Amino acid sequence: MTRLSVNINKIATLRNARGGNIPDVVKAAIDCERFGAQGITVHPRPDERHIRYHDVHELKAVVKTEFNIEGYPNKQFMDLVCSIKPQQVTLVPDPPGVLTSNAGWDTIKNEAFLKEVIAEFKKHGIRTSVFIETDAAMIEHVAETGADRVELYTESYAHDFPAGKEKAIKPFVDAALVANRVGLGLNAGHDLSLENLQYFAENIPGLLEVSIGHALISDALYFGLENTIQMYLRQLGKGY
């Protein structure tokens, strides 16, 4: 069954817009789990414009399901992750000023770098996932880095879904089959929503986890956080 990990970056964005501690990021994570989320995802960036590094330390003490930390593996990020020891780290090739993750790794060009980084995380017993697009060669090279999983970057699927869901999902089905063949676990994330999640989950073979933040937190403004999480779980066939 596909697990739902809730990315709480947008909770932190709202808090930071006003200062203080409202909304409380730690309480939000506790509530997400209480309402049925099977994981919490954060993506700290160097400018700390949403999740701050001290948030990650505080969250480590309260997250009871699965803690997933995303980010570009510079020294500061690696030191943080190795000190926290989350269940999973997701490596994303973000340049410093990017607004949101907008590309997967070139795993051929960066194979040596990723091998080094992943080896360090695995010394600490941390499962590693590589943010990737649907190119088969790039996925095959992830297997050469020692990573455990890939996370499929699903922006193009979400963008193309309204015009034709079968065409939109085909590259992701093909990518999933490659990942399955080379022994990589399969995650997915970016712009998945109540409109497109169920079809994606039903058609991607071996999908282990989806990480959803922006759409889910936005929906919670209308439906409430508890109800929204249960709505997303229903899209994944959880029976809530």
C-alpha cells in the first residue's frame, strides 16, 4: 500500500510570514500523524525561508511514523541529516535560489558525487532516495549510486493530467517499470493533488510513498486538516 507523507513546509511558510510560532510546525506534524498521515516530510533550504534547521531537531523528537528530510546535499544539509538520522533522506538537485524543486538529478553526470553522499548517509543507517525524472538511463544510473529508492518528479504528470490522463501517466508507468527492474523502491511527489492522485496511485506499479505538501495544505484551508488528510488517504485506497 502507498504511504502518505505530508510535507509541512507550507505550515512553516505561513508562520514565518508573521513571526512568532503561529501556526506551530511541531503541533502540525503531531496532528498530521494523529489524523492518519504515515510520514512527515520537510525540505530545509539554506535561507530557511520555510522550515528552519532548529525545526528539524524539534520534529525529530515528536515524529512517530516516518521522518523524511529532503534537500540538496551540501555540508550543512549532510551534517543536519546525519545528526538527526531520519528514516529517509531524499536528495534533490536544488540550486540555492530556486523557488521550488523543478528538476531531477542528472545521475550520469553526478554519479560519483551521489555515490559519495549516499555512502555517508548509509553509514548512519539512513534510507536514501534520489529525486528523478522519467528518463530510463537516469533511473538505471541511480542503481549504480547505492541509493535505495527514487522519487519520481511528477510536475509534468500534474500539468498534463487535465488534457489526457492516459498520455500524462505513460512516462511514469514506464519509469516505474525501470525502477522495479533495477531493484529501486519507488516514491513520487510534486503537484500531486485530490484531482490526480488516485489515478496515479492506481496505475504506478510498486508505488511505496507519495510526498504531498502544497496542494494538501492548501486544501486544508477549505476542508480542515483532519478531513483533508483523510480525503487524500481515500485517494490512496486506505478506506478512511
